[in-house]
Amino acid sequence: MGAWGTGPLENDGALDWIDELSDGGLDFAAFREGCDAELDEGFISEHADGVLALVRVARILDGESEEDGLDEDIDRNALAAGLTPEFRLWLVEAGQKVINAEGSDLYDRWAATEDLNEWLGTAREDLDYLRTSLG
């Protein structure tokens, strides 16, 4: 069984996205395009972990997260370059859809556990930070 925790960097799926984005296996535009395609269909699934992970990564890179959680081999410069103000704004919008009970596979998975409120609290805190940091 893989890693699974209420934090955005405690899940194998999220960490896979971060690894792929930091090592150049996937660019931020392609990630956004894939996520937007899911959102256009009205149900986010595959990219949901990645959205919340990137919101946390933005906090970490801004020095605003008590927990780092990024592996030493992650290319922080590559992640920072992709997290432009425009991309961050998009992350806030996509993140709101990820934590919405309507149309989110990740929400559905957490709703089936007793940890839903803890997961939501963490995600909302990260999203609030990112939204506020954008002015």
C-alpha cells in the first residue's frame, strides 16, 4: 500500500506529480491542460492530488510552511519557475474545485474516511495562504 495522509505531500499520487514536474518529465502547461480537461468534464480525478501538492509547494518555496516535505532531490528552481503568479491564481481556482463535494474524486475518497475535516482544513489553509499572497 502506498503513502496516504491528510497533508498534501503525504500521498504517493501527489509526490509523483511533484517529481515529474521538477525533473522536466512534464511541464506546468501540460499539467494545467490535463487538469482543465478534467474540470471541463465536470469531475477532477487524476490531477487533484497534484493541484493541492503544488499549492503546498508554493507555500514551501515562499518560506511560509512549517513543514517542508520535499525530497532533497527535487529541483526547487524548476518548481519555482513554473509557479508564476498566473499559475498560482489558476491553482487557487482549481484547488477550490478539488475540495468541493461536487465533482472531485479526491473529496469523495476523503469523505469516506473519518479524516475529511482534517484534510479539508489543511487544504483550505494552503489555499487561503496562496489566495492572500496574490493580493
